[in-house]
Amino acid sequence: MAHLTAGPKNRTRPTQSGVRFRVLRLTFFLAIVTYLDRVCISIATPFIMQDLGLTLVQMSTVFGAFTLAYSLFEVPSGWLGDVIGPRRVLTRIVLWWSAFTMLTGAAQGLRSLVAIRFLFGAGEAGAFPNAVRSFSQWFPARERGMANGVLFLGSRLGGAITAPIALLLIQRWGWRLSFVVFGAFGIVWAFIWYRSYRDRPSEHPDVNREELAWIEQQETPNGQLPTTTAEPTPWRQLLTSPNLYAICAMYFTFGYGLYFYFTWLPTYLVRELRFSLLAGGFFSSLPFLLAGAANITGGWCTDALARTRGLRVARVMLGFTAFSLCAVLILGSILVPTAVAKAMLLALALASADFALSACWAVCLDVAPRHAGVVTGFMNTFGNLGGL
């Protein structure tokens, strides 16, 4: 695995067809759909608990079932993307999770709900590693921070818009049908992705010579050109790399805090801070709205620093600063007395952490561009173990 020392060379950008930005738009909508399906259950939690007679501990088991399965299958799904390409793997992933999102509405009790959410997590695992894996083929190193920023903007936008949409659907048709509606979005996305995406830019009929040259001339931080053919995974080299363990430890701490926002934040705001349903919905969405803006800003910032200060400053120092500020904001939310101040500081804390998210995922492409699916799979496994 490469060390974070070199910065990319300056090159003049030719006139290009811009197909890679179509790929980026598709992954942006993938991230939205991912979080529509994932966050919907946190909004529906009070209704599910009442309907199925579940306790807080039992509902925590439901949340944990998803997170455990998501963790267990991240590396296998990421590895599969390295071997056969994101086109087929992401199509399978999205169809699988869409089916089990819909089946969530058919749960009749604790056991069936736990089983469905476990299988949902197993199916969704690998979505982000494979999306990021596609960036290693379609984007040069100097654009990957931006690409990751747009991807995670989609995830936070999905988290932000889920609350009002889910509440509207639940109030009109009940919590069960809301899962059917959210699952249908994924089926539409999978059809468009399989039809329009190609694993190699050279195979896409709309990529012109200038864009192809721009993509294929890129160098990785260790001076190697990216390959378009599958290579044997160097498991020994990966598993003995200090970079991999540092990346996994970093993302464990990120996931530990992140999953509170995906699971218990709406309940905390309404039950503990005594917000109304309307105000609770607003403050449930606010962290994701702020985090979306932070993802775009952080993606631009890490790319700019990579060009001017090198990759270590762009990835490591940026992440250190953002995570440190996040910790201060979370501690501040404990100390302030008013509910609104607590909710605002929690929202700003997620935005601060997400400012580093583009750098977190771009660093996996920096250190192992030919095996990005496996490395991001390891990283996201530990992030979800932190969430569990």
C-alpha cells in the first residue's frame, strides 16, 4: 500500500465528453436511495414499537441486526466489485436491499423483523465500496475528493429528506406501506445503472478520445497507472499494512458516533428533549442538511490541498482537525442546558465529522487504487462495527 507523500502533477484539461459526471450523478442518487431505505426505520420506530409491542431493547436488537450484517458482508462485497466490477455488483446489491426494504413492511413480530433487517443489511453491504471503486476507474486522483463529496452529499440529502417524506407516508398510509414506496426507488435506480454504466471508460460508447485520455493518463500516488483488468488481491500485503489498520481505527470512531443519528436521534429529540413531532422532524433533518454541505466543502478542500500541499495534509491533517472539532461540539451538547442548543450542537458535530468524509474515502483510493473495493470494505466494516 502506498504512503501518502506525493501530490498529483498539473495538467491542462482538454475538451471532454463528461461521461464521468454522469457516473457521478448516478452514484449521487444511489447514496440518496441508500439512506432513504436505511433512515426510514428510525422515523417509523415509534409506530413499529407500538404496533408490534416491542421494547426499547428489542428495537435496539432490530437496529443491531442490520448493522451486524452490514459489517460482516462489506469486505466480500467490496472484493467482488474488484473482481467482476461495480456494474453487476451494485445492480445485485440494490435489487436485494430494495426487496428486503419492502419486506420490512410485512414483519409480524420481533423475530421476523430481526431476520428481515439482517438480510437487508447483508444485501446493502458493499454499496459504498463499489461506488467508490467506480471512481478509481472514472476519476483522476485530483478529482476524487470532489467525487466522494458529491456521493456523500447524496447520502446526507437522503437522510435529511427521509424524515418529512416518511412522516407524510406513515400518516397517510401507515408505516408498512412506506417501506414499499421507499424500496421501489431502488428498483428504478438499479435498472438505470445497469443500462448506462460501464466498468471501464473505454467500453462506454459516449466517452470521447479526450476524456478517455484524461482518465487513462492519471497516475496513482505511488507512480503506477491504474489497471483496467482484475488482479489477484494481495491479502498478505494488505493485512500487514499499518495504513489499513489506521484507516479502520479511524472509521470505527466515526461510525460509533454516526449511528446515533441514523437510529435514535428522532426518538431522543421527541422523548428526551420534549420537542413536538414537527420540531423533532426538523432537528432530525438538520444534521444531514449541514453534513451534506460539509461533504461538498470538504471534498473541494481535500482536492485543493492535495494539489497545493500534498496528500498527507489533504487527507490526514484535514481529518484530524475535523474530527477534533466534532468531539468538542459533542461534549458541548452535553453541557449546554437548553434543548435547542443541544440539538444545534449535535447537528454541527455531524457536519464537522462529515467535512472529513471525502478525505476518508479518497485515502483508500490513494493507498490501494487497484484494490479499492477491499480496502473500503475493511474500512466500512469497522465503521459499522463501531455503530453496532
